[in-house]
Amino acid sequence: MPFVRISLPKKLSQEVKSNVSFAVHQSLTQESNIPENDYFHIIEELEPWQIKYPVSYLGVTHTADIIYIQIIAGLGRTLEQKKNLYSEIAHRVSTSTEITKNNIIIVLLENAGRQNWSFGNGEIQEPQHAI
């Protein structure tokens, strides 16, 4: 049940924005075993002045095409699963858009489980898959 917020430059085409979202979703279904219909994304289009970044950080260079992908999910993934997820997202985004791997920032925020989620009706749902 991940919740994904994608923040990116407004100048990117609608196709690129959709491709980024789809690439993240495909990566989550492959690497985190989420169901195909577990697809809750917000795409946030930002003006250049709203995106701040260093030209270089930890040996990685960045440009004005930088995008931020924030994933909120429940606890339970190993370090290896997280590494695979980040790698898969970067690969899929960079092969389906003009965005290069060095411009893809990913932040995974984990919370303590099902009691922190409501997917409607003001209730806590009890899905059978891990979140």
C-alpha cells in the first residue's frame, strides 16, 4: 500500500510525467510485491524556483531535470529489497524518459503498519498483502 509523491519540473511533458509514475509503480509491483491495482500517486509539477538542489552531492551531479520520488510504505523490506527497488526505479525512469539516473532522488519513509492507513470510508482496511 505505498503512497507515492513525485515532485518534478513543470516543463516536463505529460507523457514523461506519466512514464515516471508508471515506472515507479512497475518497480514497486516487481520489487515490493504490491498488487497491480495498489496505485496511489500524486504528481506535483513545480516551477524552477520551487526546486532546490546542489549541483553535486556525494559524488553525484544534478541538473534542472532533477525529480524527487517520495514513497511512504509500511515496514518490512530488507536492505537488499530497498536497493533493488531504487535501482529498478532509476533504470525504468531513465529508459522511458529523458531523465537521467543521477537526477532521480528517492526517499522511502516507512511507518509502523496498517493502523496508519485509511483507503476510504474513514476506516482502517485490513489488506492481506504487506504494505
